[in-house]
Amino acid sequence: MAANANVNVNDAFSAVREGNAGEFFQSLWEQYQDEIINLGRCLLLTILVILLAWLVAKITRRMLIKAMGKIPGLDESVGKILAGIAKTVTWLFAALIILDLFGINTASILTVLGAAGLAVGLAMKDSLSNIASGLMLLFLRPYKSGDYVDCGSVSGTIKEIGLFTTILMTVDGVYISAPNSAIFGHPIKNFSRNPLRRADITVGIAYGDSLSCAVETLKKLMLDSDLIMKEPAPEVLVAELADSSVNLTLRFWTATENYWAAYWMIKAQLKTAIESAGLNIPFPQRVVTFANAIPEKKAE
């Protein structure tokens, strides 16, 4: 075959130099007419298959993302991942069709790919575990992009949910890429899931202060804030009779997005409110009693 091709190329150059190119290509057409027509047909069909695969992949992607977006509460990453899988499958089928057009035995290729896929799957079982965990996370939806979560040894705001990893950003701006299997295998604490959150703040007053006055003062402090829910009503509870103080716990509910704003606001106003009511935040102190004290000797 290579020798014949070499001869034909040499003959073509000779024919062009001698001005007999038309006769040469005429004879070449008469000799390989069926093969040239078949090759042209295969090339034309290949172009059509590529265009069709590109069109199908584009339409499928758009339809999947749109359909997944209509499902309430479903993370937007699900549509993108399914669209990526559909695109890969579409181009794989297109490649098999093109190989079949040129007479290549696709059955043997599929057999080899299947055996290779099994070997790769066994070698990459941890990665496959991440994929399975990623799919479970996407469909069970314990969190979504933008939620602040604590799961295992990682915590932060969810930025992206992928098939292999979940991307988080910590409160101090650190990037975390966590394997899905490591997250799915631990309890997930989602701080952003529920619309309301409860805050507990503890403050101490002196034993000599009026307890009822302290309770009323602290309740008024919370009721005067627009960030704190009036229902459930805020509470002031006696948390502990400590060594140096009576510890009171302020307990209130607020919208999840306002949690830290309300928390730090109440913390900042506590000292002023307590002092304005004539109460005191005591320093740690101890009462020391001497037993069996030696009496002083009287002067003779």
C-alpha cells in the first residue's frame, strides 16, 4: 500500500511537470472511483455527525439546566453536572458512529474500553466514592451554594459543589477543597438552612444587685431591638450562681441573616444597659476566713 501510494505520488508530480495532469487524474479516477466516492461519502457523513452531535449536546445542556432550575430547592450545580455527562455521552456516541463509518471494528474498541474502565475503576475506587458521595449530596441537598456549614474537620461557606470535591471559603478567606466522601461520611451542621436562629449571651451581675431589676433591664434591651424577634419572646434566665456573680443568660431568636449583627449589637450594649440601671458587673473575688486564729497576747 505504501509503495503504491509512493508510486502514485511520483507519477502525479511527473504528470504535472509534463503537462499531463488531466490524463493522470482521469486514470486515477477510473482506477479508484469507488474508493474515492466512498471516502467522500464518509467525510461528508462525518461532518454531518459532528454538527449533529454539537447541536444535540447544546440543546440537551440548555434543556437540562432549564429543567433542573424549575425544581424547587435543587442546587444549580445538578443541572450543570448532568449537562456535562450528557455532553460526554453524546460525543462518545458520535465518535463510535464516525469510526463505524470508516469500517473500524467498534465492538473490539468497546471491549478494550470496558476492560480498561474496569481496571481504572478498581485503581480509582476512592475517586468513584467521591463521585457517588457528590451525587448523593446533590440530590439529598443537605446544603447549597452560599450556606455556611460545619462538616467533619472543615467549615465554611459553600462556593461550589462538584462531582469530586466541594469548594468552601472560611470566614477568614481561606480556600478549602474537600473530597465529597469526607463530607458525606460526617454529620453536616448547616447554619444557614433554617430561617431563624437562637442566640445565647451570658452576663454576670453582683450578688448585692436586684435580680428582678436586672431581668427587666435586659428584657427591655432585647425588646427594643428591631433585629430580635418578638415571637418567640426573648428570655432572661438565671444560668448559674457562680463564685463571684449571678450569671444571667439572654436568649433570643433572630433571622438567620441577622444573627451576627444582633449578637454583636446586644454584646456591645450590655455594659451600658447594666450600669444605667445601677447594677454592677463584678470582678472575680474570694472571701477568705481564718479559722483557729491565734489570739493576741495581752500586755503585762
